[in-house]
Amino acid sequence: MVASDSFGEFLREQLAPLGRVTMRRMFGKTGVFCDGVMFGMVTDNMLYLRVDDHNRAAFKEAESFPPLSYEKKGSTIDLSFWRAPERLFDEPDELVAWARIALAAARRVAAKR
């Protein structure tokens, strides 16, 4: 499910320190972008942030939740997005810090393409 309008607005406000944050519906989810780079996804009003080999240790707390994935031909495909702990929504500065780390990962992924 895509992000509700109210959750999307909440995220845009909370993540404004990153830069121009936009959202776009895609594949039944909502992509979260900063300056055109997708660093997060929302499904069922849960935020998932981009993870790569460089930021996994910083996101250790998020490792306890299942990553964002989908099924294809009987296999599970990991999308390299981990669920942000809900406590971050009560700690705006820490949410922005996590988002910056995810944005850096998204930029590294984009640079490889």
C-alpha cells in the first residue's frame, strides 16, 4: 500500500532539512526522493531506508525488522531497504540523521549505474 497523504506530508516536513523531498507512487508503494535520488520507500505507512554495505552497521537497529522485498517466480527479492524504527518519528533529529545515511547510500547506488 502507498503512503497516506497525512503520512507523506509528515515525512516531507520531518525530512525537509535534507533538501527537496518528494514522493512518487510506484509499484504499489511510495518512493521517497531527495533532489531526484530515491533513498526511501513507504508501504503501509512504514518508512524503509536504503541500505548498502557502507551503512549496514549504522542501521544495525533496523536489522531486526524484515527488509522490504517482493516475490518473483517463487524467490524472494531483497530491495535493500530496511524499516526505520518507529521511535525515530518521535526523534526528528535522529530521523534526519538516518535519512542522510540512507541518502548517501542511494547516491552510491546511483553512481554505480
